[in-house]
Amino acid sequence: MGEVSLDAPSGKRTVAIIGAGIVGVSTAIWLQRDGHDVILIDKAGPGEGTSFGNGGVLASCSIVPVTVPGLLFKAPRMLFDPGQPLFVKWSYLPKLAPWLIRYLSNGTAEAVDRRASALASIIGDSLTDHQAMAQGTGAEKWIVPSDYLFLYNDRKHFEGDAFGWAVREKYGFHWDILEGQAFRDYDPAYGPALDFAVRLGGHGRISDPGRYVKELAAHIVARGGRLIRAEATDIVREGGRVTGVRAGGETIACDAAVLATGVWSGPLARRLGMNVPLESERGYHVELWEPNIMPRSPVMVASGKFVATPMEGRLRLAGIVEFGGLDAPASKAPFKLLYRNIRAAIPGIEWKEASEWMGHRPSVADSIPLIGAVPGVENAFCGFGHDHVGLTGGPKTGRLLASLVAGQIPNIDLAPYAPNRFQ
């Protein structure tokens, strides 16, 4: 189908960004501001994947991974308990097993600290990062500064999470406790089963994640960026240097390429010589439209490991970890669990209608994203693998990638995110 020529003015680089989720659009915005031409390539269009369906919380404190000490012993019991937020499609287990072994092996205090240190640099100032990135785009209206609460049954329940809170404290997070009447005074939405809350200030939420990312992408196009809706199948190289991206039967010429397509980055990463232990953590959300009770702030309900986030016209419930690959249809049990959990947390809640969604979090075996230059390929870069914190860490990741593409030295140590760490 031939070559698509892109003649750029002197001093500009033409950068193809594969993936139009939050990481891709953030990268494009920062590159445009630096004077470069950008091309967004996405098979579904902007904000249609995980960037659409996430929990919507700018969860700066979410530096503790799923794989904490003790998970290895708890996981089998959780899988056979329909009230626990962990599911697996058993037919997928043989394919999953090699990755799962590596993933669970990171359930050590040392590995948790390594991940927390890496993530604090990427997500620790998420609200400010989003505000800076979205400034002047028209998408600022979707960013809502807020508290973020973790809800527990009682103080003993909270103390059972002491390990995670100690990690957060080490990395500079502060909170206050709302117990009994103090919690009910803060937010009377919740029933008596939840009597203890940890409140973290300085967080935020996106009141419509899908529309937020679409508006950011529209701003990029309005400023001269290109948006191509096609599946990228290869990054073309000549003499070890990027010259284009194959997508939709064409070769789209470019000076540099950024791979930022979440869990779908695996095949292209392999074509670039990287064998990344990447798996889909299937996540679910339910949206309750026009609820009769709307919580004051986004919350993590610890007993069910799900997030409830106020959004435009609805309450979004998000969470669940299910391992089942990219191709299997959504399961019914996770949706049922979310409905059960919200009725337990907010007795008496009703809604006009509900919508359901399942998507794919890109989960790397060590729970640390890949951010940096692709080894052995000049002008190829990657930014993917953010598991539960893609929305939270998107703007900072995009800014780092834009700096790298422009040949600048970022102001943080990128060694923990090195794309070659699994080679």
C-alpha cells in the first residue's frame, strides 16, 4: 500500500505513538509542546480501552502492589471463595502458569519496596501532573481534586493492613483517621458495617475518564497532530533505526516511535527483541446511573478490594482481578460480586440503570512499568505495564517519554523501569 511521506520542517521530529490511551495522549501532548509533530495510532481510537474503564481515581498512594507478603498462601483459598475479588478462568491456567509463578515470587518485602520506590516517582504527584498536562486542552474540567478514603470494618480490620500503610508512610504519604461518628459526619452514605476510614488528602478523580482522554486527543488533532485508527503490526527499521510504523496496510513514516498500547504491547515488544513477562489482569466495572445516594469522595472498600468513584451522573464501581487472557468473554461472577459489595457498603442504594464493562490491565511480573529506550533500536521507546495505576501515572510517564524522544535527560533515575531488565 506504499509509503506515507511526512515531510517535517527543520528542527522538528515526527513521532509515531502507538496507543491512544492516557500514556499515549500524554506523550503526544508533551511532544507537541516541545515543537514536534505527532501521530497517534490506535486500533480502537482514543480512550476506548483501559483508559476508558478504569476506577477514575488519581490514586497517588497506590504504590503497594497486589503481590504483598502472604499472598502466595492466601491466593488458593481466595480462588475458591466467590466472595473474594480474585478469579481465574481455569482453562487458561496452563498458559498463565509461567507468568504467575514469576508474579507471585515478587510477594516479598524487598520486592514490594522496590516497586513502591519506583511507583512513588511516577504517581506520587498525580493530581498536579494531570493538571499540568491538561492545562489549556479543554479537558481540565474532568479533573476533580478530592480526598481518597480506604474504608474498613473497624480498627482491627485496618490494623490487618499495617504492612501496606507502613510502606506508604515510608514514601511520604500522610493521612488522618475517621472512626465511628467522625466518619459518619464526613460521609453518611455508608452503613454501620463500615466504621473506620483512612483519609488521604491531595488526591483526585477524573469524572469521566473516557471523555477526558478523547478531549485530550481532540486537542492534539486540533493542534496539527494526526490520528490514525488502525492496528500497528510492526515498527520498521533500517540500519537499526526507526523509519516507520506498519499500520492498516501502510508504512507511516516517522523519525521515532513510542510503544504505549498497554497489554497489547507484548507482540510488538517481541518484534523489537524484548520478551516481557506481561499478562492481562482482567478488571471489571459497574456503573450505577442516577443513584439515590452519592458518596462524597472516591473510596477503596478494603473488604471487597473495590473502588467506588463518583462520576458525571453515575457511581462507578471498579476492581476485581481475573486471570483469563485477552480473548475470553467477560465472566458474570465479578459483576455479581460488585453489586453485592456496594449493597453491603451502602444499604438502601438504588439506581436508574446499570452498565457493565470488562477490560485488560497490563500487568508486568514485577509490577513495575517499562519506561525507556528499546535496547538495540535507535529512536524506539516504550511506556506500558502500569497495571492498576495507568490513569494515575499516565501524565508523568508521558512527560518522561517526551523528554527521552527529544534527547533530554529526565530528572529521575529510569533504571527501575528499564525495558531491558528481563533480557
